[in-house]
Amino acid sequence: MGNTCQTVRGNVPMDEESFSFSPQAGGAGGRFRASSNDTSLDRERERQPGGGEGTPSMNASVTALGPGTAAAAAREENLFANVITEDDLQWIAWLKSPQQNQGHLVENWEGERMVDIKRFIAQLKQLDRHYSGGLSEYVRKARGLLEDLRKGVNPFTGMVPEVPDGERLFVGSDAFCAFENLGLEQLEACAFVIVAGGLGERLGYKGVKVTLPAEMATGRSFLEVFLTTIGEFQRFARRRAHDPALVLPVVVMTSRQTHAQVVATLREHGFFGLSEGQISVLMQEEVAALTDHNGRFATVPGDRWAILTKPHGHGDVHSLLFKAGLPAQWHRQGRRWVVFFQDTNALAVRAIPSVLGVASKHGFAMNTAAVPRKPGEFVGGICKLRKGNTSSGVTVNVEYNVLGTLLSATLDKQGDIPDETGYSPFPGNTNVFALSLKPYCDALNRSSGTIPEFINPKYTDASKSSFKAPTRLECMMQEVPRLFPASCKVGVTQLDRWFCYSVVKNDPLEAAKKQKDGLPPDCPFSGEAAIYNGSARMLRIAAETCGHPCRFAVPAAIGSMEELDSTAVPLPAASAGA
């Protein structure tokens, strides 16, 4: 069916949602270790339509009916492959029920090919199984959120934004060095999670974004930068702990589109110096796309028996980790932290030690690397949202398209305006953050890793009665503080932008427009230039610390060091005029 993803053990395809690399017992080679995201109960039974308790699977029913031999069971299973079963009829009835209102999917189904109907129902079961609460819950949530949008309900009503708690660190300062050294001490108790579910289509790149070269001097990909840096963290932690066998576990979350290429890249490059057993790759599934405010499922154009699916967002990483049991395993091993970061910010890894240091010092359950942010910039702002006149609230990222409205309704009618520094008082979210494992495991146990969702349809007109294209529920990994109790402290570590943040997400034309508006271009060139600039700055700081002042020359086409240090990295004339 159209929604199936496979990993490979040898030449045999497997319907597995995840795997990790594991050395063969007693040998130097390696093999894939399948690691299903379903429980054993899920494998033996399938849910009833819409997230029910479960009925024996079709395979189990056929085996029970057979005369007891494997060959007879196989013949019986093939016979039933093109026969509508009672289970299939239950699914069709569920779709037609007034509560679900999905009857458009199965109109006049009796005259269709059985193989198509079986394929369709198999996809329904998969979508039902992979969403917490099943399809009924998915549709219920979507309808509620869409109705809130129609009514203009603001999820932040009654919340007053405040500047979040944390530290503002300047690279090379005494405070920075102290927190970074404290963070280096935490490395031996860390695990790392990399979100790599995106393709490079917006950049004109057909492959996975994480396999793009971060810079051309060495040609290293983003994935290589991340994993080799973790390898250096591990080398440091081993020396400090006097433990040559110490291993820092790594998880890479992929999507259906990126999974195979990420796996192939890891194998081709020998896991970039890490061992096979320490890398787990978890693949997220997609969710059903919706055509209207009634939450009716969309179908693939040209194929009425395939439900259109779309990505659910990188917030799925938390439920995938929970299902795989990895955070609980890390906690039992005595680990204290798990660090998350995304796919095309090569500078992200530089922030990790200081973020860990601040989190450890202040007892933060979550600590995010933040950067100075210009008002109007397409970067979310981190706010401490307080409920009215109470002291309770939550520190979360507020998306840039919501932040201005929230601020104008609460603090200043002008909305998101700069302070005396020229930047917004609400720092920009980098999506690099550290979670304390104990409160994180507690939150996962309460929620199963289900992150609060949102929906963002594009309407055809102001009446908000119809969509330009099918939409879906989404979730974001940085929303995890919403799973924490009020007793958990959440903070930020604001760092120099040149040091830790330059994402690659825009093509040259879009980058030139942003540059013209005084905003960061966030394109491959600016990302590469930021790596060179940041490296030069750190070398200069190191030299000056040792009493050897120096400066670095920059080609005139790029700009001065002072310009490179600013928020916007100038584009060369050729790119700007593209």
C-alpha cells in the first residue's frame, strides 16, 4: 500500500518503523537490529476501527481456520487476500457512521476491485495504529482546532508574556567559560537526538537536507559535522571519566522520504567514527490530510483508494523515543541529559556545553540555546507566559506569526518592537535544547510523548470556509515544556548569534529578498560563511586570551568582519542579483 515504509535486513524487506545498528554477537561485523515502535500486543492484534481495543488480526484468523500446516495456512491466506472480511466491513461501517462522516471515501465501493479496497483498509489500519488514540481521536482533535480557528479563538488569551529566565553569555567572557566548563563535565551523562526528516527541495537539492555539505572547504555534510562533534564529546568524556568504553548514545529521527538515504549515508561513511550500536534511527509516520472543517480525509489525486498523508511535524520525536523506551533506558543507565537539535544549523553543536552548564547550575528541566532576534524576523521568540496576575505559567517558543499579535494585545500596541539593544527582548529560538532526563521521563510516562498539536490551513478567502489545499495536524518538538508540571523550571541561554545559529532553509532568490529587508538570508552561502566567520572569531578570541592579538582579513565581496558579526550576513553581488 502507498504508506508502507521498509528497512532492509540483508535482501529481505521488513515492515519496521525503526532500527538501530548493532554489532553481531562475538563478531567484528554488524547487522541491523529491528526495533519496532509497536508493542508486542500491537503486533499480535489489530485495533478495532478508530482506536478500539483490538481484534485478532487477519493472519491469526486464517491460521485458526487452517488445517494446521504452514502450507495450508498460506493457501488460505492467499484465498482471503481478495475477500472482504467482517473486519473490513466494520471499517467501512465506521467510515460511514455519522460521527466519523467519512462516507465519501467508500461511496459505491461494491463495484471496485477487492485488491484496491484491501489496500485502502490496510492503510486505514496503519494510520489508526500509528496515531495515539487512533483515527477517531485524530479527527476529533482536528475538528476542535479548526472550529477554534473559525471562531478566532486565541490559545494565548489571558497569558502575559515576560522575558524568560536564564543567562546571557558572551563568547570568551569569564561567565561563558565557567558555564562551558561546567557543561563539559555533564557530557559523560548525555544522549543526543538529531531530527533529520526534511528534504532539500526548497534549496534545489533532491536529497536529504542533513546530507548537504555544510561548507565547501572540506565538503563535510551536516550529518558528518554533528556526529564527528559528538565523537569528540565522547573522546573528552572518556578521558575525564577514565572510562575508554564510555558511549554517548545518538538517535536520528527520519521520515519516510529521508529514511533510506540517511541509513545509506551512515553505512557508507562508517557511521562517521561512531560505533554501530550507539546509533538508533527512528522513522516517523505521516498523518491523514484533511479536506475541510469537518475533518474529512483527502485522497491521493488519481487514486481514490489511497488516503493522502502529510508530515506530522518533528514533535513526533518524543512519542517515538517513548515507544522505543530509550529515555527510560538512558535514565536507568545513570544518564542525566538528552540534547536535541535540527538538521541544517551546523553551528548548533557549539552551544551544547554552555547550554548544559546553565541547565545544571540552575536546575532547569529544559534549557534552550537562544540568540538575539530582530522584530519581524521569521524566528520564534521564547517567552515566559504568565496566567494573568498569577505566578503560574510556562516558558515556551511562540511562533513569529503569533508573537506580534500577542505582544500588541498585552504589552505594547506596536507589537514586537526592539529594546535599547536594537533587538526584541524575546530571544530567538534555535531549537537546540537540553532536557533533564528525570522530569522528561516523568512527562513521557504521563503523556506517552504526545505533544500538543496545532493546525494551519491555508484558506481560499476571508470566510475561512474552504482550504486551498488539504491540511493536517502538526506538532513541534520544542513544545515539550507543555508536558511539564509547574514545578519544573524552564530557561534559556542566550548566546552570540555568530557562535551558534545560522540555518540553511532558503534558496538564493528568497535569501536575497530577506537580505534586502535587513533579515538573515538563511541560505547555503550564508550558512557556509557563518562557519568560516565563527571559526575565525573563536581563533581570534583564543589568540587574544593567550596574549596574541590578531585579526582576519575578509574578501571585499563578502564584507567586513564587523558585518559578518552582525545578524545579517551580506550576500555577494552575484547572488544578490540572482
